[in-house]
Amino acid sequence: MTMALSESELSESERSDTERSEAGLLVTGDGSGARADRLFRQTALCAGAMILVVLGLIVIATTRDAWPAFADLGPDYFFGTIWSPADGKFGIVPLVYGTVVVSLIAVAFSVPVSVGIALFITEVATKRVRGVVTMTVDLLAAVPSVVFGLWGFYQLIPLFQGVFNSIADLLAPIPVLRSVFGHGSGSGFMSAGIVLALMITPIISSVAREVFTTVPHNDRLGALALGATRWEMITGVVLPHASGGLTGAILLGLGRAMGETVAVALLIGASPQISANLFGRGEAMPSQIFRSLSEATGSFRAALFGLGVCLFVITVLVNLAARRVVTIADRKLKGS
């Protein structure tokens, strides 16, 4: 009996030692895991903070260089309608106008094509065709902007000149349209906008493709089961479900178009003016910076840095608007 008790006590003692040993290992493991989590959290925080630091440094540096123009010109810089460095006039309204017009033309041409490509990939194409089209669109996004600019400058401008003038002759009897679509030399708002549309199509189509894939498959099948055609299913189910994401994709493309430099500089015509003629020459903010910064001094250089600050603010606002639209759409979709 005593022997049995001793063996029982011994086994209980061994179990207790084993449990204490395992508990110690677990505590040690939890401690090292907690340290690893803290290290990872701090590293990720530093990486995220670096983005804000870089953006802050960009804003501070450009604003410092642009401040002489802001201080000397005041409201005339932001609301002036004449950009003539030779005369010491630096009103940025014509450049802002050119940037907005070219970007809107690019979006107007790009959105239908981008949405069509995304719908074809997600709703129509077979798996093999889907892979080929997706790869082609992705490769288009990898083409440098200077290649698009050179192609447009040497190959498309002569073609555009004939087409634009033919359209102008056709619309000449119509009072309003003849002002919007007048004669031109081939370089201008429309030429830059069309080439820019090719450049932002991969961005919009890629985002739209991802948005369309989030539409529940059962909703598609339910619409088809109720007798809807494929087109009715797309317009009644897919597009309403993806409307917020599509809006965000369009705004992201718009922000990309506003910041494009080399291609626009080669195609827009380098004529700062506010003109209703979309076939006429103009100028944009990034192309003016690209064209003149290397030789600018004094007030002209400060005015160019001011264009950079204004363009940065506009682009950030467009991207924030895109994120806000996507967030609101997600909340509505989730019913919150």
C-alpha cells in the first residue's frame, strides 16, 4: 500500500514537473512572439511614416522654392489669365485650364474602352482569351510615356491635322460647334487627350476588372435565371454593384492624366491660352514645367515651382476624392 502510494505520488510529481516545464516553454514562446510582434509593428509603422515624411519634405521643398512667386505676385499668380514669362506675367489659369481640358478629354475617350475591356475579360472571354487580353493590357501599362509621345508627335499629328480640319469644315455651319471644333495644326488639346487616353486605359481597365470580379456570382446567376439577357444582367446587376468602384477607377485615371508630362509636352502645342477650340494649341502645367525649368531663373523659376505645388495639391485632392467615393460605395454595399 505504501509502495503504491509512493508510485502514485511519484507519477503525480513527474506530471507536475512536466506541466511546469511546458508552461515555462509556453511563457518563453509567448514572450519571444510578443517581442517579434512589437518589432514587426514598429518596422511597419516606420515604413508607413516614411511615406508621410517624404510627402512632407516634397511639399516643404517645393513650397519654399515657390514662395517668392506666391509672395510677389499674390492673387495675380492664382487668378491671372496671362502666362508670359518674357513680360513677367505668370497667371496660371491658362495652364490649369489646359491640364483640366486634356485630362477630361482623355477620360472621356478612355472610360468606355476601359469598361468594355473589363467587361469583356470578366463576362465574355474564355479563360485562354482572358489571359491574353489581360497580359496585353498590362504590357500597355509598361510602355514609357515618351514612347507614346514620340509616336504621337511623328505619326499621329499629320493624321490628326487632316481629320480635325475635315471635322471643322463639316461643323462650320453650326454656330456653337464651329467654335469648339475649329481648324488646327494637329497639335493641341485633342491630340494630347487622345494619346493620353491610351496611357490611362490600362489603369482604369485593371481597377474596373477587379471591381467587376467582386460582384457575387449568385446575383449574376439569379438575374439570368429570371430570364434576363447577358446585357440586362450586366446593366442591372454588375454595373450598379460596381458603380462606386468604377467611379474610383475613373478618378484615379484622371489623377494619372493630370500628372502626365512628356507625352503632353510633345503634343499639346506649347501655347498657353484659354480657348474653346479643342483642336487648337494649348499648354498644361506639367508640360510647362518640363519644358522650361532647366533654363528658368529668378521669378520664372519660382513660378514653375508654384505650378508644381498647385499640381501636387490638385492630384492629391483627386486621389482623396477617389478613395472617399470607394469608401462610401463599400459602406452602401454592406448596408452600413
